Amino acid sequence: MGNKIIRGLVFILAISIAGYAIVQYGFLNASNAGLVSFKLQKPNFELQPWIYVLYTHIFTAIFALIIGPFQLFIKPTNGRKRWHRLMGYGYVLSITVSGIVNVYLSIFATGGWISSLGFMSLDVLWVATTFMATRKILVKDIQAHKVWMLRSYALTFSAVTLRILLAPLIFLLGDFEAAFRAVAWLCWIPNLIVIEVVISRMRLRRQQGFTTATPK
Ligand code: HEM
């Protein structure tokens, strides 16, 4: 698949999932969302304050999901540098806030401790990769900044992977909670593997570029 098609697909999928979250939680009744209505069936589940924490998570995470492709795919040329920096700070801020509230959401995740551990690991890596990317740009290491941002966005994209995989997993395992335990891990581990392959290909291409450009 060509680069342009992959980028277009990433963009469309990110916008679609963000759109789902905005419509479901912003315009429709949150209690009717699949996950929330499932949780409400549990006798010991308290909707408040959980739902407010979820709103904070969704509001901040959506920003990261939408802004990511623009930051990664549009080259920050001179005229766009200020915009890139501003949106970059927004991306980091939204992940920092979401990263904090995610700890609470992870503890109460559907599927018990296996899901909690999956989401908590994702959360720690999400914040860590984003902070690494920020540190790299602060010391003007552009190449390393790009690599860490690719890792960060691969983890942001878990929001998309989760919603693609959940239905087939429910079908395969025949149980919503079992599917949720699996998806808490499967929504991000494959993303990290794919992005590491992309990064090593980029490195290889750069090295090949250097060798062909070096005079004999
Ligand atoms: C990458 C780090 C992320 C982590 C660790 C994370 C974690 C969680 C957790 C633990 C829940 C509650 C699950 C439960 O109670 O069973 C949740 C729900 C949710 N998250 Fe995230 N999330 C992340 C990224 C995102 C992003 C980028 C979005 C952007 C749209 C998002 C949108 C949602 C939505 C809409 C829900 C409600 C469930 C639904 O209706 O599908 N999350 N998340």
C-alpha cells in the first residue's frame, strides 16, 4: 500500500472514531453507549464520579487523536513551524491530562485486573513516549523527536484498533468481558510492533541515502 493511502486511512479512521465519541458522548445519552450500559448492569458499579472522569478522558484524548496525523504528515516548513509547535504543546497537554485520569479509568476497567493491567501499561507507555518526544525536541534532536512521536501516536491510535478489534473478538470469544480483557492488550501491542517496523525501514532508507550520497 502506498504511503498516501496509509496516511489517508489513518486520518479517516482517526476522524471516524473521534466522531463516534463526540456523537455518542456529546449529543446522545452516554448511558446508552455499549460499554456504559454494560457497566450499568453490574450491581456494584457507581456511574458517578466515573462518568465525569470518562468525559475528561474522552475530551482530551480526542484532541490527541485528531491532531496527531496533521503533526506527523504535514512537514513543519518555516511558515508552519509556529502552528506545529502550538499544536504539539496541545498534543502533549491533552495526553498529560488524559494520562492522569486514565489511571482511575484503568482501575475500574471492564474485565477486571487483566484489562486494568493492559490499559495501565498502555497509559504509562503513552505518557512516556510523548515525554521522550518532547525531551528530544527540546534538545533539538529532530530525528529522535520524530521517532518518539511516531511511537506516541501509534499508542494514541489504540483507540481506533480497540474499536476495530472488539466486535470480532466478541464474536470469537462469545463473551463481552473476555473480549475486553483481550482487547486491552491487543489494541496497542500490534500498533507498537508495526511502528517499530516502520521506524527501522525509515532508518534503513536514511542509511542507504547516506551511503549513495557519500563520494567514493
Ligand atoms: C492511548 C491511551 C488510552 C488509554 C490508556 C485509554 C483507556 C481507557 C479506559 C480504561 C476506558 C474505560 C474502559 C472501561 O471502563 O472498561 C476508556 C474508555 C474510552 N476511551 Fe480511552 N484510552 C486511551 C485512548 C483513547 C483515545 C485516543 C480516545 C479517543 C477517542 C479514547 C476514547 C475512549 C472512549 C470513547 C471511551 C468510552 C468507551 C466507548 O464508548 O467506546 N480513548 N479508555
